[in-house]
Amino acid sequence: MKKLTLLTILTLSLGLAITGCGDSRDDTTGENGTAQTGTDAGATDTAAAGTSLAGEDDAAPDEGGEPAAACELMEADHSLTLGAECDAEGCPCGEVISTVSGVIQDASGAPVVGAKAQICTRSARDGSSVCLTPVDANDDGSFTVTVPSDNNCLYEGVLRALAPGLSYSTAYCTYAIADLTVNGGVIDLSPTPAVLHATTAATDLPNECFGQACMESVDEFVTVNFEDGLALDVNPSWLFNGAVGLKDLSATYIDGTSHLCNGEQIEGAPGVWAFSPEGDGFEIRFPARIPDKLGLADGTAVNVYIQGGIGHTIQVGDEKTECEEGAWTHFACATVQDGVITLDETNGVPAIGWLTYAPAE
Amino acid sequence: MARIQHALFILALALCVAACGDDTSDPGDSLDTTGSAECSPGCEGIGEGAGSYPGGPYASDENALGKVLPDLTFTTPEGEPRSFSDLRNAGDRTLLLISTTAGWCTACIEEQPKLEGFYQKYGCDGLEVLVAIFEDLNFNPALPANAKEWQTQYGLSFPVVADTDNALGEFYDTGAAPLNMLVDLCTMEVLYSGVGFDESAVTAIIESNLNL
């Protein structure tokens, strides 16, 4: 396997003033995350990010009266710049890939009828991205994606596995090509299947709120309750999810880390909530009441995270930045009170996809 | 408050573009532009009442480079048909940058701010930008609502249309997206076509063809 020793990686300052979205790897552990991007982004304190991120207002002081250290948020930086030597014959900074195969299954290991695999890749020549045409999974859950020859010198990629229109979570699996075994241009991801978790319809979805009509007509927060006590206040007019609306909004709580197809997990998190379908809050945050699964004492400071999905963004003041797919983003600091973590309009959930929290240090 | 801020942002963009003579106060309908002396006057043979669309033979497959694009018709966010002829009849642009997109295409999302940057930088020199969305987030054929959401979500002041039948898919390898294509609006000849976004190549062709 080639080592990417010739890479010149420059992390640019796209998010200098926009903290809280993007890379939060200092808070996470991973097997093969795409550490090529944004790894040298420095920590920025919450005050610099603005109180709209709720750091000062919501974080519980530690015993010394200082704000919780975990309320420092990382700078966003997803850029990748490769040196001119990478744009040469033979794909010197990556691998030439012809096909990618893998497996999509549900939590029991069974195939999911109607599942699709969609892969976006980053070029090892110039760092640019393309997304490959999605393919249907076979009856046994397997899939094979052909990589076009014009865009086959690859550096990294993200597999998005989903069951469109069905109540399953979407899985994002991130890969650095250098960490994978490549045999004759073929990558086989099947040893680590992408898992789609069945989601359950909201127990309390306002009747007047259906689909696109709701998106057009309801410009206020409506409370959506889920079976385990999680509650979101969603403004349908500001939920961007492919014009699908709210009618099929569903979620599930997944204990532990079985949701992971690879890569990062949040240290200390009890599990995660997964939603279907995904959606971005555009320029607003959705207030939330998150049930504490860890039995934390009142006043315990926690960090709250989302995993980046397609088109997911975080608005901080007047600035908006995109979240990296498959990477956990620390977006809020809050405290536990009476077994609930409460987020409001200033530090609420910026995008609906994957959600979790962990106690602050 | 956020909505007001967004509206002000759109208004500011519209005013900026209008200052260049381009009436884009309604981003979704900006193909209805009529041009202005402050902008590039366009080339001979295009503009309102300019006459017929360039004749063939037209491009008919992936090998579109150097060939003439047929007069394709798309759908605006408001559900109105918009064709390349409509674009040419606007008369104040000479070069067209077409970019395909889909709701599932992260690479396309990454590209949108760059396209907006091109539009702001080169619009008054004659560049028009057109994003054509062909599928939604769930891989269904795109509808006008998807074009509207895309334009709003990414704050685009140039036209976004739904290419419900994926008509542009005939002219590139649809194994990957996005397509980026530069077209001479006078002749409708394809000057550049590539999957992915080669910013330096696109910039060079834009500046060369706009004599910058």
C-alpha cells in the first residue's frame, strides 16, 4: 500500500471565526478517520465563538468556578490542498480505484430491501470531489460501485448507505484510501457492513404538519416527541430535507457504539439517536429536550454533538458553515437538570441526522 | 430574525447584481433578464428578438466538447419552462457555466459557493451560471420544489432549474457528478466539459473567453 509521503497538506482558515462545526477529533477516538483535514486546527474558546453557542451561558462551572474545559470548540476546516506533484501520472498521492464493494444490512444483520449505496470521493490529484452515481444493494445486501476512469485516482471517500423513503437511519462511513486494502484497484468494504437502524415514527407529530405543505405554511416551532422521551421543537419552514417535510420523521436510540460502520465515536457517550429522514435547520436551531441515559447528577456539564450528514450546516451568528459528513461535530454545551438536557433556540440542534452527548471532562 | 436576515441577504445580492444591469430581484426568475449597457453588451446574434437558435448538428452523446448543445428546456423553481433560447434572449451574457447537481451530491454542495463566487466576479463581464438539479435527496427526479430549496439553501443569486428528465445527462458520463460545462452563448458550442470541479481550468477558460 502506498504511503502518502508526498502530500502537502495545507489546512486553510475557512472557519476561523466559525467554530463549532466540522472537525472535533480531539474529542473523539477513531480507527481510520480522515485525519488529513483540519488536524491542526486549534481550539478556540467558546467566548470567541459567541454565546449563541451557549458555552458561557449553559456550561456548568467546574469546582474552581471556571467554565467547563470541554466547552472549547474546534475550528472548522474540511479543506484539502495537495501539492503539484500529486497531479501527475500514476496517481502518486493516492490509489487508482476501479470498483468499491460492500454490504448494507440492518441491526440484525439482515439485508434491507430498497437500500442504496452512494459514494463521494476526493481526488488524490487536486483534492476536488465528485459523487458517484448511487447503486441499489442486491438482495443479499451487497453492492458494487464502479468508479469512472476520469476520476479514479482517489484520496478519501464517504459511503452513504440509506433506504430512501423508509424508516431507517442513514449510515455515513468515512475512509482514507491509505488505510484500506486495495487489491488490483478493488476495495472491499464488506468485512465492516454499513448498518441501517430501523427508526420509529414520532409519538407526537402535530397533525397539521404534513410534508411540504407544512414546510410552506408553518413558520413556528412545533414539538415532535419520540418514544424514549426525546423531544425536538422543529420549525417546518426551516427544515431543509429535500422538500420531504416532517410527515415521516422518525428516530431511534441506539445503545453503545453499534451504530458505527467505522471511524469515530464520542468518548463517554451512552449511545446515539438516529433520525430519518435527515434534515438541515438552515439558519436556525431546533430546541430539544434530551433524556439523560447516564443518570448524571443535576448540574453536570455535557457536550452535545451531531454527526454531519448531507447538506448539514451550523449557523453561528451570521455565519454558516458546512459539517463534514460522517464526522461528529460538537455544537453545544449544556447541563443536566432533572434527568434532561435542555437546548434552546440559541444552542439547539442545527441538523437532524445523528445526535449524542457526553459528560464534560 | 434569521428569516429577516436571509431576506436582507437576498435583497443585498439582488441590488448588487441589479447595479450591473441584471434584474435578479427574484433569483428563481433571473433567466428573464433583459440586460443593460452597464454590462457586457453580449454578442451579435443574441438578445431579445435575435432570432433563431444556432443550427446543428447538435451534440448527442458524452463527446459534447466542440459541439453545439441542442435547445434544452428546464423548469424554474416557480414551475415555468426555461430553455437555452430564453437564456440567449436575455442578451447580456456571452458565456454560460452549466453545473449539474443532485440532492445527494455532496461534491455539488461544496461547489455552490464557488459558483456563486464566479457569478459575482464575472457576471458583469458576460458570464451566466446555471445550476440544473436532476435528482432529489432520495434519488427521485427533481421537481421545481427541489430547485427552489437548493437555491435558497445555498444562497444562490443565479438561476437554478429542475432538470427532471436529466436531459443534460446525455452529454457526460453520468457515473459521477457534478458536470461542469462552459458554453459559448453566441454559438452554443461546448468549450469545456468535465466531471468534478477543476477550478483552475474553469477559471482559465472563463477569463480567456471573456477577454479578461
